[in-house]
Amino acid sequence: DHVGEVLAIYLDEEELMAPVISEPIPSGNAQITLGSGAALQEAKDYAILMKSGALPISLRSVLVTQVAPTLGTETVRLSLVAGTAGIILILVFMISFYGLMGLVADLALLIYTLLVVGSLVVFRGVLTLPGVAGLILGIGMAVDANIIIYERIKDEMRAGKGIRSALTAGFDRAYITILDSNVTTLIIAGVLSYFGTGAVKGFAVTLTISILVSMFSALVVSRTLLEIWINKSPDRFLTKYGVRG
């Protein structure tokens, strides 16, 4: 079936020669013809090289099995389940502790999740176990950013500022803190992405996307939603602010 095809012979990952199969080899023994223009010494050199690369043993198939990647698939599935459970707990915590402002943060986190997943789809990223870890870590950083912002707003309102002034001052003062922490993590992710391979690089890439989207979610999406709410019904915002202490 392979008559007329090239049968390349390699030694130490370098092509030694590439003879063409001229006839069937039913017995497993064959001769290589170099052609009328080849010298006898050239044939001897090829014979020595091929004999030096041959092992004096024969291979015998003892057992052949096919193993599906069930362990990796199951691990990724369980990680996604754990991540989803963690996200639900975070959403409940933000609402119970920060009231309606926590609901705004939850909406921003949902938008964050959609943006990260969408980015992975656009760039054809594969969600592996390290990638799930990077995604969950990014969610944690997004939650931290919202908590920092809300605590700043609480401080400004305790100082006697109005709603809009407290909102502006809270975001402005939290901006530097959030930027510093995220830039530091981005530098580490960049180093891992440049020098790492395989799973490490996958974690670094997913973490980088998660951090960038989490900053956008906390500083832009959350602020926009809060400003829309305050401009629409400032009195309702005051009565349902829901921040303790």
C-alpha cells in the first residue's frame, strides 16, 4: 500500500536518508539502493550509521489500553462547582452586609464573569484547572475592590458629606489602593506568563484577563450603576442604604 512513498530514516532527530519504497516488503527485510552514481564508500558509511543507531533488542507489545481524560475532566467540573458555590456565597454576603449597594456589587460581579468568559471565548482560551483558579482569584480581587470602595464611601458619609460627594470621594480615594494592588499582581502574572509553560502560563493568562476585567468592573461598572441609582432616586438610596456601622 505504501509503494512509491518516501520512508525517511532518522538518527538523533536528523534525517539520515529518505529512500523511496519501490516494491512491497512482506517479509520485513529490504535493501536500500543508492543508485548507479553512488560510491561504495557512501553505502558503507550509511550502513555503519544505521547499525550504530539500532538497538540489539526487539519490541513486543504486552498490553495496550486506552485511558480517557476522566480525572482531568472531573477535576475541572468539581472546581467549577466549587467556584460557583463560592460566587453564590459572595453574592449573599455582599447583599446581607451592604444592602442594596451590595446588590449593585453583585450585578457588577455578574457582568465581570460574563466579560471574562466572553474574553476566553473570543481568544479561544481553554478553561483548564489552573484557569479556573485564576478566574476565582480574579473574582476575589473584584470583591475586595468593591469592599474597599464601599468602606471609603461609608467614611465619607460619616464625615458629613452628601451622597454624591461621598460617592465621588470614595471612588477617588479607593482608586489608588485598588490600582496598586492590581498592578502588583499583574506584574507577577506577566512574569509567570513570560517564563512559565503549560499550566503555569494558562493560570497567568487567565489571571491577567481576570484582573483587567475586575478593575473595569469595580471602577467603571459599579460606579455607573451607583450613579444611575442615586440620580434616579437619591431619597430611596438614603433610606435603603443598608450599610452597617
